[in-house]
Amino acid sequence: MKNSIQLYLLCFLLFATSCKIQAQIAYEKIPSDRLEAAFESYKEPTITHRRFKHADLQPLIQKHSAAFQIEKLGESVEGKSISSMIWGKGQTKVMLWSQMHGNESTATMALFDLFNFLEASDDEHEELRKTLKSSLTLKFIPMLNPDGADAFKRRNGLDIDLNRDAISQISPEAVILKKARDDFEPEFGFNLHDQQIYYNVVNTPKQATISLLAPAYNYETEINDVRGNAMKTIAGMNDILQNLIPGQVGKYDDAFEPRAFGDNIQKWGTSTILIESGGYPGDPEKQYIRKLNFMIILNALHQIATKGYEQYTTAQYFAIPDNGFQLMDLIINEMQVNVRDKLYPLDLAIRRRESENASGYFMTGSVEDLGDMQIFYGFETLDATGLHYTEGKVYPTAFESVDKISEAEAMDLLRQGFMAVKVKNGEARQVHRLPILVLKTTEKFTGGWTTGSVPNFFLAKDGVLKYGVVNGYLIDLENPKKQEFRNRVF
């Protein structure tokens, strides 16, 4: 009897070891160039920018009705449909939801690229596609907050932050997401967001282009198998990202938020992975970051399908550096400011934020902080040693309209000390691309160097104007560089 038990245990151990080896053999990292090639082949061509609307997505959803099971889950506050798309026949269930915040659309673009990839066949990616289809059942909710998306704002039609409505479920969109998770019971979940472009990899000047998080499920931020599997999957995603954007991956703060969906879905037993899309130089419409999303999501799904995440450790997850919030659009160092006939050398930290408009969006500059700004990093930095803060003037003669002012004329007026011009015709909040303030409904403009002020001023040396700061944009008056301005008519 004893020998039989020993033989049984030996056989069991051999079988378990064999299974583990097979699992390890089954998982092979997908090379970055293969993931990139998949994106380039299947990128959805009708989405070219990040401000798309609910109506834009409906024909794209229906385009995939033959390959995906499409279901209307319900409606938003304003009556817009919220749909899910299911693909695959595997035992492991994965749910992915995007645009919980309406103006966070980067991952939504990547999901439609992924839909094209999953529906395709007979190409060099067929083996990967078959692995995913046989191992996983995927449920996508590609736009959870259509009302917010149409206004390109964070909150929903009730002005509620859906990511703080997981428990009370005041919003219909929150009810829909909770029910979708409960009905589907996914083993893994992907919570897809965008973060501000001012997040950096802490204490470095590098933008956190992608930030990742396995949300906590309690205040103690403990790690169980559910959260641990999310951490391991993230470690594998970071492995890919370090080849593409080395040093530009951050780890999002894991402080427990009891109202948040990510934290609660982790708590409810789904290994939850948060992806936050930040900024990347020269990518205002986040098309490169869209590609990164496609690549790391596809890679993560492959990890889950083959249990490849088991090759990674939670220690590798914690080795990802934290996010910081230390980036500014412009830092001006040692600017001389005259207060009560005494000069003070100040550093200024300036950010420009987007505001929505019927004709697009415009930027609004603001002095975020001043004094000693050495812990911050600027996308642009000016050493203003010896340069004096100087106020600008309004050009006295009104132009007919914005269209009648050329960029060269605007630059010439700036060099003469005119920070603003008036126009006879035009609409307030109309977007223009001139490097000067344009006034229609007012005779004067605001500006200053104190916190909260709109940074509109000149920098002069020995009475000669050297730089203009217009709505937070830095303009070298002697050697202006090519840059895109998004200002508005006042």
C-alpha cells in the first residue's frame, strides 16, 4: 500500500512537472517587430485622431458583426447605445473596457485595430490568432461613456466620474459595467485610460508614455493570486515596452480607492490591469501611443492564453519606477521681476491645457508655480538670466478679422511690444493659429507672472525685447522656430 501511494505521488509530480514544462514551451515572447507589423497591417484607417464620437464608432462595430457577437448592453444618460463585442471560444475569459472617461480615447483606437487583426485570417499571424481564439473568450466594451466622448470631457451626462461610481452605481453606465463583469465573470480585465501628458517617470525628465497598475483591492495593498497574476502580466508588458520606449514606463499609484472600478473589479476576483496612456514627443493625437496600446494588449492576451505571465514575478512589477507629476510645458529660469523697485530672480513653471470648442480645441496657459522650480522638468526650458519681465501692449488699430492678419505681421507687432491686436469681425472663442493675442469682445487682455495668471508678457534685456510669452507659448523674437499655436479669440 505504501509503495502504491509513493508510486502515485511520483507519477503525479512527473505529470505536474510535464504540464509546467509544456506551459513554458507554449509561451514564447512575440518579437516587437511582429507586433508592430500586425498593427501596421490592421490599423483601422477611418480613425485618424482622438476626438471621434459615438456615431463614428457604430458602423465600425457593425462591420465586425460576422466575426464578433455584438450585444447592446444598455444606454447612457443621454440615450446613446453602449455595446459589447465578444470573440473567441476559449475557457479563459478576458474583459476589456475603454473610454470610461470620455476624453480618454487612445485605447479605443487600439481596440478597433485589434478587432481588424482578430477578424483577419491566412497571414503570418494565423498561429497567434488561433492560439488566442482557442484559449480565450474576449469581451470588449469599446466606449463606456459615449456622452462624455461626444463632448470630449472626462465625466458622463450626470457630471459623474464613472470611476468613482462602482459601489453606488448612480449612473446607468456604471450599472452596465458592473452587470457585464458579473454576467461574464472574467478571469482577467483591462481598464483602459489616458493620463495627463505631465506625468513623468519619477525624478527624470522622461514622459511616462505608458503607465501600468495592478490596482489594490484593500487599504493594505495586499497581494493575493488575483492581483499577483495582474502584476506578472504587467511585468511581461513592460518587457515589450522597454524595447520601444526605454525609460518611459511608469507605475501608477496603487493607493486603494474604495469607489473605483479597477480596485473593486480586482476585489471581485478579476485580475485587473490598468493601462494609462500619457504623452509622447511629437504625438499630439496619440497615434504612436495607439500603436503601443495595440502591441502591449496583444502581447498580454498572448501571455494570458499561454500562461506566459507565470514566467514573470511580482518583484519585476515593483521594479517599474513610479509615476511623477513633474513635467511642465515651459520652465523659465531666473527671470527678473521688479517688485517695489527691487529685482527678484524667479523660476516660472507653465502648463497649457486643452479647452473644448465647437471648432476644435484651444490651449489656455497658466502659471502653475514659481520660485525655485528645480524639481520640475520642462518640455521647453529657457535660461532667462539677465532678462526682465516686461508687460505688453494692445495695438491701437483694429484689423478686419483674424484671417486678415498674417503670421509675419503678428511677429512684427510682437517685436514692437504689442502682445495683442483687435479685430472688427469674428467670434469669441474662435480658434486661430497666430502667435499673438486676438481681441474681439474686449479692449484689453490679462497677463502676469503670479500663480494662476495667464502667462502673457515679454522678456527684455537692456530694454530690448528678446522673447514673447503668449498664452504660455515661448517665442524667440530674433530666431522664431516653427511651432503650432492653438489660441482663441477673446
